Amino acid sequence: MAGLDSMILNVAEALPMEVAADVAVNDGQLSHVLPLTILSLLGLGVPLVLMALSWIFGRNNPNNQGKEEPYECGLDQTVGTAGERFSVKFYLIAMLFLVFDLEVAFLYPFAIKYTSIDGWGMFVILMVFLVMLEVGYVYLYKKGALDWDK
């Protein structure tokens, strides 16, 4: 064993300084990968373990007829069929919600950063965004999407 250690030391002394420095840097870079590796293993392992436990302990009971019946908001009977069509109003309301939600999502960071940025650049960007947003609102108004009684 002592002969192997002395041989490794002799090889390390024979290496140029640049190669020895690269070896030291590469050893230090491995310590940056370890937390990410552990996190990745946990991210894959925990769901797999939970799915396995669910499969083992949650066996399906074929004798329970209540599981086969449809359930709708606590009612004893279902209303309508599964193939029933919804009105377009529901989708328009969902799109309006997304437009309002995105407006807040983009305006809040702007309000936070506005005081720390000098010049007119950020103001121009905000005005372009708001004009595009208002064009969308005018379009929705012309189509009658904002009229809830229709």
C-alpha cells in the first residue's frame, strides 16, 4: 500500500501546474452537484414510494357498489348527461378571468420595480402593455362579452 501512495505522489509531482489546478477545481465542482443530485433523487423517489404504498394498501374493493355510482354535488340523482354541451358564455368568462389575472400578474412586478428604474423606458413599456390590454377589453365589449345578461 505504501508503494502505491508513493507512486501516486510521484505522478502528481510530475504533472504540470495547470493540470494539477484543473484537477483541484474539478474536485471542488463535484460539491456543487451533490445537492442537486440529492434533490433529484428525492423528487423521483418520494412519489414512487408513495405510489407503491398506495398500490399496496389501497387495493380496490370490487364488492362496493357505491363506488360505481355517479356523484354530483351531494345530489341523489345526476342532472343531465355527460355529453351535454355548455354555452360559450362559460368559456368567455374563463377567458376574461385569465385576462384580468394576467393583468395583475404583469402590473404587480412593474409597480415594485418602477421606482428603482430611471428614465422613460419602463413607462413606455407599461403604456404599450396597457394599450394592448385595452384593445382586448374594447374587443370584448364590442362582442358583448362584458354584458352578463346576454
